[in-house]
Amino acid sequence: MRQTVPKLARVRSRFSDAPDVSTLEVEMADGGPVDYRPGQFNMLTVFGVGEAAISISGAPNGARLIHTIRDVGAVSHALTRLKPGDQLGLRGPFGVGWPIHSAQNKDVLIVAGGLGLAPLRSVLYHILAHRVQFGVVSLLYGARRPEDILYQSEIARWRESLEINVALTVDHADAKWSGRVGVVTQLIEQAAFQPQNTLAMVCGPEVMMRFVASALVEREIDPENIFLSMERNMKCAIGHCGHCQFGPNFLCRDGPVLSYQKLRPLLKVKEL
């Protein structure tokens, strides 16, 4: 069923993840359950301000939704100012999520840049909950500065668990940073995986994803096994308005997750 009218939801908690980035924990006002697939998104409405597409970044179960939001516009600014108990509108979930079933029995390479870790976080939760179904799992994550790294306490736990190989890098280090400095593609050069049995999931700024996908192909991963989460200005979320059209695809309906095999020729077209 196509959802065109928001349902009423309520903020349970809000906390800051990084400068200008907040995470909202949301529940439906009627207490009903929520169901979604990793990689999908919701349309969140701040009444009197507007509506925005926000990826779901929590574990895909239970009665709560997690949304990590960067303050970059009128709607996102209003969302990051909501307090526990405040109401908002919610439509969703929408879109095609990450190909989790295709990743089973394969090595999984998760590559994120900046806020791009948020749409991939639910994949990591799913993998950890079903760890025996996957091979070697690696998270390669790049941020602008150390303070911009999201979910730092969780990343520390993932590292300690030894169930996920974690590699971090920043563009600009501070005096306290002792890790790598450089772009995330440099982590790909050092990552250990079997190219013929690896599925990669990538999310971040579009220019970063282009370079990452190219680097993965150079490491002999099949473009059909490389998946990117694309971002465009989504409005209706049901494939009618055309705001998010990318070539023959409406990203709200056919995406946001698409294979590099499909995206490769489109990414070469300027201003598409």
C-alpha cells in the first residue's frame, strides 16, 4: 500500500553523535510495531516546517526507529531540535534495501564515508545477529575529522568483539588521533578479502562512492556485487513526482540501493 499520509510518531530520545549530527529514537504514537529492511528510509515530517527522507539506522526489529540526521536545512534543523515527547509525522518505510540475502555465505565489505555509516549501521546489526551466515566482515570507515566519526562507542565494541574487522581513517587529524590519515580508498588497498566471494556495500558522498567503486573493481570485485546507496531530492517517496529520477530509475522506488553494474554508466553522465 502506498503511504501518502504521515502517521503520528513520538520522539523517545535524542542525543548528539557528532558536530551538527543528532540521532532520534522514534516510536509510533499508537505503540504499534515497526518493520523495515536495512537500507530503507522513512519520510519524517516536522509539522509546520516540512518533510525529509531520512535513512533508518537502527536494528531491524522491535517497536522503535532510529534516525541519524545532519543539520543541513530547514527540515533537518527542525528534526535535530525535537525533544523527547515531541510529535512528528512518519511515512514509510520506502525503497529497496541492502542485498543481505545475497551476502550470505560471502565475505562482506562495508565501506562508509561520513554520515554514510548511518544507512549501513542496520546491516551491521543484522550481520552481528546472524554472524554464522556470513564470511569475513570488514568495515572501512572514513570521516573528515576524528570528532566526526559516528557511533564511536559502538565501533569500539565491534572492534573488541573480533567479529568485524574495523579500519578507520580521517582526512584531518588532531593531536589526540593516533589512527590512519587519508581517504577511505586507501583502506581498500589494505583490506583482506576474496574478490570472487565478496559483496560490497558502499554509502557516503557521491564522489567518494565513485572512487570506492572503482577501487573495488580494481581489486577484482564484480560490479554486480558492489552496491551503492544513492541520494537525490526525494519528495513523494512512491515514484510519482520525479524529483529523485536518476536515469531510468526513481531512487525512492527502485533504490536507494542499486548495483554498481546498473549505476556505472549513469555516474559518468554530468549533472544527472
